Amino acid sequence: MSRPTLTCLCVLFICLGAASTATAQENPTVETSQSKAQISELQTKLNDEAVSAIIRGEPERAVALLNESLAYGEANITYLNLGRAYQKLDKCAEAREAYAKVATAPAVEEPPATVVLQKTEEYLAELDEQDCKGGVQLAQPPAEVGTDGQKTWGWAAIGTGAAFLGAGVTMFVLSNNEASKVEDARTDGRVVDFPAREVPEVERRASLYLNLGIGASVAGAALTGVGAYLLLDDDGEQVGRLDVRPVSQGAMATFHLSF
């Protein structure tokens, strides 16, 4: 082979190498660690219908379709569309959860994984500007007690009050029985036909039962009154906390009502 021919071939090889290098630089191959997704025709149909639903302004239907598609198999594009649907519903926490799975789910061939990831970043940037930023849910004010709840408390208070009134009546009867033992044995101001040493104990029990009866009756009347008020108050603007607790004061039991 002559020297001019050899020189021409060398120049040709160098040019071809430079051209191939330039082409490779213009169209770099991006390697991803994602596996290839196996998408069935049914999944493709579900995804297409979901995209159409999002465009029509029906994100709820899109969420249902995409979740149905995921039941048959995961794909990065499905999670991307699911996140977008949740984003349209202002469900930011669910949207972020779906977007987070785009990078790890099996990737479809078209569109390329790099394009899907780029779109995910765009949607996440939009998500950061929404009112539900970060997926933080605002605390809701406590629900007010409605009329039905107020009536329930009213009947409960009346029932409890009636029980206390019944207990008070029982204490009065016991007190009267104890006192009668001594009174029936009195003749001309003196106790006869009854052991004198037992008189103080009988009188003490009678006094105790009497005090307990008074305390229970007062508490019962108060509870019944509160219950009646709650039943008659139809507005139900404010229902207080009913707190009934006994406080021992010697032989007498009293009760406190607080709201």
C-alpha cells in the first residue's frame, strides 16, 4: 500500500472517531438502577383513562383508576400520575408519598425514566407552593356539643339526681327508725324499757343517717335541676363539665357541682 493511501485511511479513521465521540456527547446514555416495568394492556388502558380524568377535572376517579392499575403491578409513570391526582385533590401527604416511589418503581420504556423523574421534580416544586405545603394538616377546632349531646347529659343528670334523692329518702327512714327506738322508750322525759348505755350510740346513728340524707337530697335536687336546665335549653350553646364529688366533713357528706 502506498504512503498517500495509508495517510488517507488514517485521516478517515480519525474523522470517524471524532464524529462518533461528538455524537455520544450530544446524546449521552443515562443509566438508571430501576428495573423495567412490564405493563399489560389493561394497565395501559387504566393509566390513559386516569390521565383523561385528571384533564377533565376528575382527580377522584383518576386516583381509583391508578390504584387499580397498581394492583396489577407497579410502574414509575403510574406513581407519577397518582401523585398528580392527589395533588389536584390537595392531599399533599399522599401526593408526596406517591412521588417518592417514582424513583424506585420499575420504569416504563416510554417516556424515559429521566423524563419521568424530571416531571416529578416539577410537580414537587409546585407542591411546595400549595397551601397544604409539606402535607401538614391544620388542626381542626373541637366539635361543639350539639343539642342531642346536651339532652343526653340532661337525662343522665336527672337519672343520677333521682338516685341521690332515693338514697336521701332511705337515710331519712333509717334515721327516723333509730330515733324512734329512743323516743318510744321515753316516759315522762325518761328512757325506760331500753338499755341506757345504748342510747348515745343509737342517737349517733340517727344523727349520721339524718346528715347523710340531707346531703344526698341536696345533691339529688341540684343534679335534677341541672338536668332539667339542659333539657330545656334548646340552644345548647355551652354545656359545662359536671363534677360531683363527696367531701367528708365529720359525719356529714356534702357535694360540689362545678361547670
